[in-house]
Amino acid sequence: MDHIGFVSLIPPIIAIILAIIFKNVIVSLFTGVFVGLLIMSNGNPITATTRTINEYITPQFTDSYNAAVIVLLLFIGGFVALVEKSGGGLALANKAAKHLNSKRKTQLSAWFGGIVIFFSDMGTPLIIGPIFEKIFDKVKLSREKLAWIIDSTSTPVAVLIPFIGWGVYIMGLIKEEFDRIGVATSEFTTFVHAIPFQFYAILSILIVPVVALTKVDFGAMSKANKRVEETGALFWPDSKPLRKPEVSQEDTKESHPLLILLPLGILFLTLFGLLLPQGFPFNPVPGSDFRVALSTGYLFASVSLIILMIFYKVRKIGRIFDIYISGMQKMMHVILILVLAWALGSLLNEMGTAAYIIELLEGNIAPWIVPMVIFAASSAMSFATGSSWGTFAIMLPLAIPMSYGLDAPLLVSIGAVLSGGIFGDHCSPISDSTILASTGAGCDHVDHVKTQLPYALINGLIALISFGIAGVTGSAYTILFSIPLMVLTFFIISNIQTKRNGVNVTQ
């Protein structure tokens, strides 16, 4: 295998270390690319700089596939911004909230609301949290429980959806690696087939209704629920709840649920209308056709939403266009990460990084263990950096060729990267999604991390075991083992703690 030896590991190691130290993925990726080209240029900084710009960054923008992905991300960014400012999600949640009169209904409704706001991982905590915090107070459920529910339905839901920003971003990384190693399979087909192997995300979503229906709680979460149930105290004496940002007057204007229902309906009708003639979703669809259909769907959905916002007088037309453009601008951060990830992947391919790793591991590690190793490494990186997207950007260019070269199950390995990114993100106190969940629920951030961590660790351990099983079998039905194991584990731990401490499990 062609590689330049140990030095081929330096760029990704530097990128990981800098991401952990500075918590800035863009700087970390750029530095990794630059250092790699500094090595390839025999230490000449001028040559390394010009090659970084001319041969590795600029071509990512001019490539037709990459350009189509960037355009799609811009359309998605504009649409999401309009939805978040339209008030449609808020109006829908307000109507549903009127019928909630029990703890079980309240938890399930918050969970369902988080799934409905699938198009925006930030939208879930900032829309669902403020709506449900007073309802949780009324039925005597802790704010920590609300933070856990909205955290469990934000990124874990988003990472499973192929036609939003998360899926487009991940498929862009997959496609780039497939081109390098000569895999002809569609990135869309690969993403969809890898969904059953995203064990942690699936378990995180499903554990919420299990807890709500069975009244199983333990650890710090059980104590928080008992505090509210017995004393009515929303917070511990030393808690410092995060406060939501001040809501401007324009954000409080009355809206209508139609402003979220109709645009989403148009999005799906457009997507399926353009792709059904090609056999979608039962037959593979070329990635280019899928991206065009998605871009068209998001554009039509945005136009319909703009018309509705004008009709219901939610915003003035000038402000509406400002919101749309600002949503596009917010996607530039994502686009920069994606472009630099493509550039780093191209550099690692030239240096033979994956080939060197394969040469080191071949014959020394069983192929079925590879997904477990990838999951553990991705989890550690995501926890340390607080960034699942940064983890995907660095780990997928390593994991895909590594699993391919070591004859490990490719779909399982991709699922391991995605699951590890979400697991580490859930456990990390510096993760933006964890902070947003605390903010949306109006609870103390440390309390949220403490109450969520036991649930996350259990699901993470089950996911690790599941990756070992899937590594052997390669079967998507492994999840049917993971879910019962998760339910059984939660019951056992809860019963043990209840007997040991004499603590009543409350809901």
C-alpha cells in the first residue's frame, strides 16, 4: 500500500489536538491541511500555503458535486431560518399544550414535539423548551427532565434524517471518500442503509417514551423529580438556571400552525413528486437527482412560507427576506467545515494515512472489532471537542477507507462514527446542543449534565456492545437486540437503586 509512513498520521492528530484545545473545528482542520502540505513541501511555508489554497481548498468549491451540496445547504439554511421566525412551530405547540393534564401525556408530547421539529437541531430546544417548561412545572415534572427530553430529540433525530442539513453534510463526506476508494454506491443509499446502525441515536430517542410510560427513573434524575414532587422547588438551592435570551417584540407576534404544516407538506410533495418516477424510495436514486429534488423542495417550501408570513402579517416583506438571507449566511460555518473536511480527506488520501493505519492493523485486529474502535474514538473526540460535526469531519475520512481496507462492515463503521459523535456530544458539558437544551428548559446546565449522563452512559455502553455484534453479523436487525437490552438495563438499575436507597421512583 502506498503511504509515507508515520508522518501521514501527523495532520489528523494535529487537527484532533487543536480541536480539543481551542474548540474551533475550522482552525483545526485548516491547520491540519497546512501542516500536512508543509511536510509534503519539505518544510517550505510558501509552497505549503499556495498549495493549501490552490490545490486543496479552491477545487472543493469548483467541483460540481461539492457546489451542488453547498447550494442545497444554503437553501436549507434559508428555510430553517424562516420556519424558526415564522412562529408556526410555537403556535402548533401552544395548541397541543392545552390538552396536557398528566405527567405521562406531558412527557410524550414534549418528545413528539421534538421529533416534529426534525429539520433543526437548534429549533427543538428553543421552540419546545419554552413552550413546555411551564407545563412541566404545572404537572410537577423537573426542568432537568425537560432538558433531557429535548436534548434526546434534537441531534439524535437530526442525524437520522437524510434530507436536512445534517444528512446532506454527512453524505457529502461519504461521497468524497467513496470517490477516492472507488466505491460506486450512492451516498444517499449508503446513508439510508446505515440508519439502523446508528444505535446510540435510536436508543436515545426511544428511551424517552420508555421512561414516560413505565415511570422508570434513577440517579440524579430521580432525585430531581422527587424534589419537584415533594417540595415544589424547581431548582436546587445552589442551582443557577440558564435563562432564555430576551424575546423581541417581533418574535411574539401571533402566528398559525399552518405556517409549519403547509411548507413541510410542500417540501415532501415536491421531493416525492420528483423522485417517485425513479422508483424512490424503494430503488436507489442518483445523488445528483436527489440533491436537485431537495433543493427544489426547499425552495418551493420557502416560497410558500414567505407567502403565508405575508398573508398572516407575521413579518413585513423586507424583514422576511432579511431572515431568509441571514439563514443562508449562518450555513457558511457549516460549509467551511465541510470544504476543509474535503480538503483534509484529499490530503490524507495523497499521504496514504488510511493505508498506513491498515498496514499497522492488518492481521493484528479482527475486522469485527473495527466498528467498536471507531465508536470509542469518535465518542472520545466528540466529548473532548463538544462537536459532533467536527468529529464527523475528521473521523469519516479515516473510518471509511480503514473499514474498507480491513474488510470490516462499512455500514456499521459509518454508523459507529455517527453514533460516537452524538454520544460524546450528549455527555459533553461544552457541547452547544447540551447548552441549548439547558437554556431551552430554563434549568441549571450542570444539573442537566448530571441528570442526563447516567442515561447517556448506559445507552453508550449498549451501543458499544451492539457494534461488536453488528461487526460480526453485519445485520441491521442488531437494533432489535439493542432496544430490549436498553429497556431491561434501565429496569434493573432502577430497581437496584430503589431497593438500596429506599427512593420512590417518581414521574
